[in-house]
Amino acid sequence: MQPALAREDDEELVRSFGAARFTGGAVEAGNLDAVLDAAVLGERALAWVRGGGAYAGVIPQALPAPERGVRGRLVLVP
């Protein structure tokens, strides 16, 4: 299981979403199975995802181009 990554001030919120592990530190490129990019980091967040992993963004025009077999999806909340 991969840890959740967020600012340390957001640990309680992230854990309330079900994260079993949390880190406020840096992440090496290609080290995560998936990223939900609610901060709209785009290509920077995509770089954290391992080849064949998954990336989910929240703004259509900010969805980075797919690379390394990473599946990209858009999450829209009505």
C-alpha cells in the first residue's frame, strides 16, 4: 500500500479519506501507483506515477498528456 502524500497540515483530512499511511515528505519520480492531483500540479504530479500506473486530475484543461503507459482520467464532481 502506498502512502498518501499531502501537506502536513492536511494529514487529518487525508486520513479521514481512508489513507492508512501518510507522508508530508518528498516523493521520487516513478514511485507511486496512482496520483489524484487535486492541487493541479499536472506534469509534476504525473512524474511521480510509475509506468503503467494511474493519474486522475480535476480540471479538464490541466490534464497532462499521457506518457509511460500511465492511464489518465478526469474526475468531475457535479
